[in-house]
Amino acid sequence: MWAMEVAAVGREAGGLRFEQVQRGSKGEILSVVVRLRVPGLDASRQIWAHYATGFDELVAFFNGLAADWRGWQGERTYESLEHDLRLPLTDLERTPDVP
């Protein structure tokens, strides 16, 4: 098994990064820092793993996006246990009435 320490959506200069992974004694992920960098904004927040499922829901969320890479209708949302990370995503090409 291998351990990933950084994951990114977007580019290095602008996008969403999952970094600074904190692990427990058995290698389990306890927390991760989520960082958003866009022109004029550089914000970060430490997100703690769900006490029962870790980051399984976040992994499933991104796996679902990868599986539906051709698009989907409506909004898909991931939200962390403590509601300090929320990722609402909409496929603009497939969602009607989006300007």
C-alpha cells in the first residue's frame, strides 16, 4: 500500500489542494489541510476525519466524479462532518437554466 501526501484539483498556482496530512500511529489519516488558491485569495483550513469512516465519503465523492467524467445533471455535494468543508459541484453543460 502507498500513501499519498498531496492531492490537487486544478493547477499549482490556482486550485484546491489537500496537503499536510496528519496520520495516526497505524497510518490512518487523522486530518488534512485543504487549501484554495485563486487570484486574490489564498485560504486554508484543517479538516478532521470522520470518527467512524475517515475520509471514505470524500474518496467516494471524487470517485463518482471520475466515473461520470462525461457529465451529470444537477448538483453533487460533499460536506465534512463538522461542516467546515463543502464542495458543491455542478456540470454546467448538462444542467438546464444555468447562465
